[in-house]
Amino acid sequence: MVKRYDCDVVVVGAGPGGSMAARYAAEGGLNVLLLEKKAEIGAPLRCAEGVAKKWLAEVGIEPDPKWICADMKGAIIRSPSGFKFQLDESKAGSEVGYVLERHLFDKALAEKAAEAGATIMMRAGVTGVIKDGDKLVGVKGNQLGEEFEVYAKCIVAADGYESQVGRWAGMDTDCKLTDIDSCIQYRMVNIDIEEDYCDFIIGGDAPGGYVWVFPKGKNVANVGIGIMGSKCTGKADAKYYLDKYIAKTPGLAKGSIVEVVGGFVSTCPGLDETTADNIVLVGDAARIIDPITGGGICHACRSGMYAGKVLVECAKTGDFSKAALKPYEKMWRDRMEDKLYRNWMAKERLAELDDETIDEVVKLISTANIEEVNVYNLLKAVKEKFPKVVEGFEDLI
């Protein structure tokens, strides 16, 4: 026998985007069911765990020491030749912040959703959508061997990079190979690192992407890499390049690996459409992720909050059509789309540069008079000397 649930909104995925959507919809008085396929929210980890600080207040998240692993003083950018550009917090802007205990952060967001009134179902894997004719009316799945169906007025797809719910609903969530990064990350111990700074290594060590070292305490860090999909020519390219970088870096080569995670990240500037009748896509499912850094936590939280607020307004009229959900598209695009597109174009151009040019770019920005170092200001600094980097999107700088 199939178990049936009825609610106003069903949210698929209890990551940051899903939990924020559930929280804000529930705070608005809606009956919300939040489904999570895993046995533990936030685990297993698929994240470098670095976030900026500035956006937390914007989405109503109060920093909590229990999920902040390390408070960074700044950031370091390393060029292919080893040139080091160090930024303290006064200049690092959005490139500096916290390194999280991500599993605790995600749980904290889910707790807020539950406090607001959302119901959470664990080990509830969604296997498809339910339609009445052409109309989406819910999702179906399996929880610990028991089949279930959830009938809802609207579905929030917060199921991450794979975005199965969006595809099942008939939405185009495909990415080009150049808009996918293959990633692998090690949790390393007994290493020598600059413990107060996030480290970014760009150029040939990570074709089309970068190596990161995000400290998590004394002699411990997340050490990972992202490689542009179109530059992957063999098997396990990301692992090959990461192992190669670690082997040539004495402070890392002496360490031990205690955890390995891998996966893919989309690096496009968001989908052309993130809504349809009775469905909203948020966070990674909507490809709302920074194309140049691969960072998506803040974008997931923002888009989830916007979705929850718009669903509350839709409930007042009982209309969850694509037209009624249009304010969600406007909210996230007004807040983030120009930046995402600009960073996507910058990613495309940087992937074309040779190591010598990247060295020159990093040296240039290290001497430029930039009050706050972020992608926008960096592009302004290189625009005059390296016009190729900004070719085609000059009007966004």
C-alpha cells in the first residue's frame, strides 16, 4: 500500500536551498514537507566548506560557533610560477570568511525550517513526479522500503547538481562540458599551511579551475581541485592533478589523507528558466552557482529564501502557475544574474590564458590600488592591460 501525504509545498532536498525554502514558506503559514534522501543532513560531505560572511544577515542566518570551524583573516592567490598575493580581511572582501563544519551548518538550517513548522522526512528518496494530465501535482518516492506519494500545490526542486526532479518535470537542466567542473577533495592532516588564510592556486596546476587549501584548524585543511570538464582528457584527471600538486608542495606532501570526496559542479550562470507550472528550482538544481569559484552555499540560501517568500504570496491566490511564480525569477536574477554572467565570462576567458599571462595578471592585481578585492574589481584592474580577459562583457565592468 502506498502511503499518501498532502501539503501546500513539498521540498525535495534538505541542503541549504531546500531548508531555506521550507523555512520561509513555513514561516508564511504554509504546510511544508521537506524530503531528504540521505540518512543524515549535510553528510556525506561534497563541499569545500568555505563561505563569505557578508550575505548571512541578508538571509536571516546568525553566525554560530558550533558550525564555524575557522574564521579566516584573509586569502592568498598563487600564480603558476609561485608568485604569492596575500590579502588581509580589509581588502579581501567577499573572498574571505568562514570555513564551516558543513554538516552542522546544514543541520542548523534544517532545524530552523522545523522550528518554523516544516515537517522533515529522512531517508525519503524521490523517484519521480506525479501528474494529473499535464499538471504537476506532487512527487513519489520510497522511504526505507515503503512507497509514498506527496500531493502538493507546488514542488521545490532543491536536489542539487543532479537535478532529477527538474528533468522529470520536463525542464532543461543540461550543462555544456565547459560548464562542468570535475572535483576531488582530501581532508589532510599533519600538513604545513597558513592557518588563517584560504589559499587559491590558479593556472596549469588546475586546467580551467583552481586548487584550494581551506584550513580547518592546526595542521588540518580541505585540499581540493576543480578541473573544467572540457579539459579532462583521461581517467580521474582531477585526482591526477591534485596528487601532482600535493607531491610538489612540501608542506602538503608530508601530510596524510583522512577523507576523500568527489563529484561535479556546474559553472554556468543559471538556467534560462527556473520555474514552470507548479515547480521552482533553487540553488544547484537551478545552476545558481558562482561560475568562477564554484561556490554555491550563499546562492542556494538566497534562492531558497526567495522561493519560500514567493510561494507564500502564491498561496494567497491559490495560483502556483509559471506566471504566478515569475516574481521568483525576477528576485534572484535582479540580485545575482549579472554577477553570475560576468563571472561565467571571466571563467571562459581565464581558461584560455597561458600560465605566463596568468602570472602577469596576478602580478598586476597585486600592485593595483584596489580597495576591496572581488571578481568585479579584479576585472576592472586587468581591463586596460589585458582586454582579452574581458572581451564580450566589458559593459558589465
